[in-house]
Amino acid sequence: MSEEFDVIVVGGGNAAFCAALSAQEQGARVVVLERAPEDEAGGNTRFTAGNIRFAYRGVEDLKAIMPDLTEAEIAITDFGTYTEDQFFDDMFRVTRNRTDPDLCEILVRRSFETMKWMHGKGVKFAPIWGQQAFKIDGKFKFWGGLTVCAWGGGPGLVQAETEAAKKRGIEIRYATRAQKILYDGFKVEGVQVKSPGRIYDIKAPSVILAAGGFQGDAEMRTRYLGAGWELAKVRGTRFNTGDGIKMALEIGASPFGNYSGCHAVQWDFNAPEYGDLAVGDAFQKHSYPWSVLINANGKRFLDEGADFRNYTYAKYGRVVLEQPGNFAWQVFDRKVEKQLRDEYRIKQVTKVKADTLEELAAKLEGVDAKGFLEEIRAYNAAVRQDIPFNPNIKDGRCTEGLAVNKSNWANTIDEGPFEAYQVGCGITFTFGGLRIDTEARVLDADQQPITGLYAAGELVGGIFYFNYPGGSGLINGSVFGKLAGVTAVADQKTNAGGLGAPIPA
Ligand SMILES: Cc1cc2nc3c(=O)[nH]c(=O)nc-3n(C[C@H](O)[C@H](O)[C@H](O)COP(=O)(O)OP(=O)(O)OC[C@H]3O[C@@H](n4cnc5c(N)ncnc54)[C@H](O)[C@@H]3O)c2cc1C
């Protein structure tokens, strides 16, 4: 095994593979270090549905990354557009204008070219008709700016990227955990790794960190996100425990972004401590805009219909965690039963069903039954039934006069059989991380680049605050991963900061 490379990539998810493929494309000898054993490799990326957000101007752009789209499919679909302006608007709105404007600019403006680049590397994409489009007058209409997923979802994406890397001679070392950055006080020289039975150094003038956030570490979650977060379930990999962030901070990197913030969703209350690859993301329960959410006191506590799911789901996990007992029940009646997403039909689900509300109340474990029945009565009376229900648009069918109103899609809960699903909080990834410049170089506390250190993906701070537009995690890793690979090699070619032997141009 060679212990010297041009570029070391720490991590084995989407950001890491984009970085590795990009550095290799520039002529570098690259090694990917994946902490997980091969059967659990792929990070959070592998747990995703592969949904990926990017700016596009219309179907012609989509054809560039999905050349297999047929004329018949195009004829029955209104793909609309998702312009850079729309992407910017979403980013600034959901982060309450806190997203770093320079990083956001890179994310948005390079999103489409990066998709084309990924496609060129062998990643296939497909439209997400099932999840993100509604059929209106015989035609599918996409909504929410999220139109495409990687073929085969997260597992398909990891597989395609792994194959692309291997085909290009990129070495992947599984069960190999980077535990320390080798740093002489001025420049990075490699990493120290631990693999079963062995601790050793791997030398390289460039290290790209793509090792994910700290959501998998209960202690860090509690320290940064706050009391109670040790109780959240982790939706994805157990291997993202903040290593990349910690290693970089140890050599003086600047922490940046929303350290007390994270992406967290409503997740089956009885889901295991970490994600289960066999179930993937199906513990999530994302049809809540058609439900009422009830806590242990039998009370509603948030606006289920504040916006399209894409723009609320990532912040509502926290709100559920804050409820007494850290749980809630999503309650549906027969009117919307057919609209529930596939994840409601999995076998590992915490669900009760009843013909009457009284019967249901008795079955809602941990809930004040009397309070629940009173709440539903008050809610039903407050629904503006004169406004038609339309799931395809923000229909304005709201409640009026309640302490917590529902802004859209308010249906009465009065037609049995009723179904209820118990949800807790599932954390997806953390928002705080390392500060990078617009070329993906990690900055130190003086905001100067740490020579030879780059970062991409979940462990970069400053991009997401409070909330997140669905599908942005993957594109974030792709855009900054690709960029980190380019910069790492360009810095070596120009010998910037006195990096080792230049890579031949
Ligand atoms: C259930 C679920 C569903 C999701 N759905 C979507 C979706 O549909 N669309 C979307 O855009 N986003 C989604 N996300 C978010 C998305 O997964 C992440 O934003 C994205 O995958 C992050 O990519 P990454 O490469 O930064 O991290 P990861 O893919 O998590 O990769 C991090 C890698 O680092 C490795 N690692 C950690 N520490 C070390 C170390 N010390 N040494 C070596 N390797 C190390 C890990 O093993 C892992 O391979 C979802 C997340 C989850 C959990």
C-alpha cells in the first residue's frame, strides 16, 4: 500500500466522492479514507432518497442530465422551472437571511453545472414523479423546486460514485478512520489513521475533509444543540461523530455557522438509535401537512400547513423534541388516507387505527384523551370549509381563531376510520462546522487558509441556518466537493503556500 498521495479525502459519502473524482480529474493521485466498513460505507448519503436540488431553466436543462427522458414522459409532465433566483429565495427565506451570501452564491450558481459534471462521471438521475409532483388534469406538475433524484436513491448514488472512483484508479480504504491531521504549524502534511489493528500515517500535501457533521455523537449534540438532544434518534450513519470538525479545530480552524442548529425531522418514535440501511429514510413521516399534530397534553403545537413540506420538515423535528415526552401523534382521517406517502405503509411503524375519535383517543399512548377530544372539536369548528382543499397549491384553507392556526390544507378530522402515527425527533445532520473560503479552503481563526486543508459537505458551516430546503444536502456536498478537488490540485500546481512537489500541469 502506498502511503503517499497527492490528495487525501476523509469520508466516503457524496461530498468525499465528488472531491476525489474532481481531484483525480485534475491529475492527482487520490485516496479516499472511509471510517465505516464496506458494508456500512457511504455515510448519510447512502440513507437518502437521493433527492437533489439544483437550478434549472426548464425541460431542456433536465434532458442534459436525464437524456433517457422520453417524449411521452415529457408530454405528461409540467417540470416548470427552478431558477437560480428561486433557489436563492428559498435559501435566504428558510435560513432567515443567515446563509453566507458568498457560499450560497457558489452553491446556487454552480448547482446545475455540477449536476452535469456528476452525470458525466456516471451518476444517473430520474424525475421524482411519486413524491414531488401532483397530477392535475392528467398532467404531473412538479412543486417545491425539487424535481430529480439519483437513480437508485442514496444507495444507487454511492454505488455509482464508488464505481466511478474505482474505474479511475482512486483507492478507497474502508474501516480506516482519520484521527489526526498531520500539521507542521504552517501546512498540512497528511493524516494519521486507525484501521483494525493498525495506526499509521498517510502523507499528502492536501487533505479534503468530508467526514460529515456531529449528529452521531450524543455528547456533542447535547453540548452544541442543547439539553434533550441526546434523546433524539439519528436518522443516518453512526459514523458521523464530528471527527472532521474536531481534527480541524485542533489545528486552529475557525468554527462557523449555526452550531446550535440542525436538520431534524419527525421520525418514528420507536425507530432505532441510528439509521437502519434496510429501512433507509422510511422512518420519516412527511405527510403531516394533511394531519393535525397532537402532543401529550392533547394539544396542537405547530402550524402543520405553514408551507409545503419541503420548507418545514427540517425544522419540525426540533419542535417535536421540545414537546412533553419528546413525542407527538400525527392524526389523519379517512379523507386524506390515500394521500399518505409510502413511508406510512412500512412494517416498522408506530400506528393506531380506530373507527371513532373516542376510540382513537384511548389508543393514543401517552396522550390526555379528554384534552385531545376537546382540541379536535375546537379545531374542526375553526376550519374554513368555504375554501376548497387543494393539495397542489398553498390553498389557504385555514383555521381561524385558534391559539395555533393551520394556514393551509386544514381538513376537519371527523370521518373514520382514523389513523395516528407516533413520531419523535430524528436528527439528520448538524449545521455548524468549519469556515471555508469560496474555493473550499479551510480558514483559520484569522480567516487565512490553512495551507493544504479543504472541506466539503455536512461539516462546512455557514450555509444552512435554522432550516433547509429539501434536497440541498447532496448538492451542497457535490458543489463544494468538486470545488475542493479542483482547488486542492490548483494550489499544488501553483505551489501555493509552499505545498509539496507540484503536480505536473
Ligand atoms: C435519512 C436521510 C435522508 C436524507 N435525504 C436526503 C435527500 O433526499 N436529499 C438530500 O439532499 N439530502 C438528504 N439527506 C442529507 C444528506 O444525507 C447529507 O446532507 C449528505 O449526504 C451529506 O454528504 P456528506 O458527504 O457531507 O456526508 P456523508 O454522506 O454522511 O459522508 C460522511 C462520511 O465520512 C465518514 N467519516 C466520518 N468520520 C470519519 C473519519 N474520522 N475518517 C474517515 N471517514 C469518516 C463517514 O463514514 C461517511 O462515509 C438525508 C439524510 C438522511 C440521514
